[in-house]
Amino acid sequence: MIKLTDKQEKFAQLVVELSSQSESYRRAYDAENMTDKQIHEESCKLASNPKVARRIESIRDQVLMASMWRMTDSLEVLSSIAKDGEKDSDKVASVKAINAMYGWDKQTVDNISSDGSMSPAPKTLDDFYDDDSQA
């Protein structure tokens, strides 16, 4: 395990949780009398510390693995219901849930016609500036 100070550990955990180095620094350290620029600089410096950077990556990996396991576990259960369920309504519901997990239930709308007639005409700077107004 990577040895960090308590504040460094808290910072690393907050970076993963909040996705903001500056806000993580504010919460982990006494930054009350610091400017936003100072906080940004110190948080960048801390995040680039090799030990802290490795710890942030380690926490991210743990979160990802936990997330992947849950998704895989859900997929296995839903798949078994879809294949071996007793009621047709359960089978349909589990297939719908799998589709939602992968985003396959989202409808996409294509507003571009095949002949290009609905496509907006490209604009140039001349379209925004009237040459007659300079006369």
C-alpha cells in the first residue's frame, strides 16, 4: 500500500469522488486564506506527486472494478431470466433492462435528409459582415 499523509489520502479520495482537484484540495487542506490561483497551483502540484498520483489511480481502478463487477453480475442475472424465466413478461422485462444497460433503448433522430436538402448551408465570414456598411 502506498504510504501517504492523512491529508494526501483524503485529497486522493476526494479527487476520485469529486473529479475536481481544486475542490478536493480545499476540503482536504486548510485553504481558507489562499486564492483560487494558489489552490489550483497547489492541487496540481499535489496531484502530480508520484505517490499521490499512484494512489489516485489505485482508487480509480478499485471504483472501476467494483462498477464492472456489478454490471457483469446484473447482466448474468438478467440474461438467465431472459433465457430461462418462467413468465414471458419477466423475459421481456429482463431484455428491456439489458437494452437499457447498454443504451440500446435510446432512439436517435437523424435530421439530415438523404438528398442534403435539410442540411444547413455552410456560412463564411462574409455572411456575418455586410460590405455595404463600410461605404
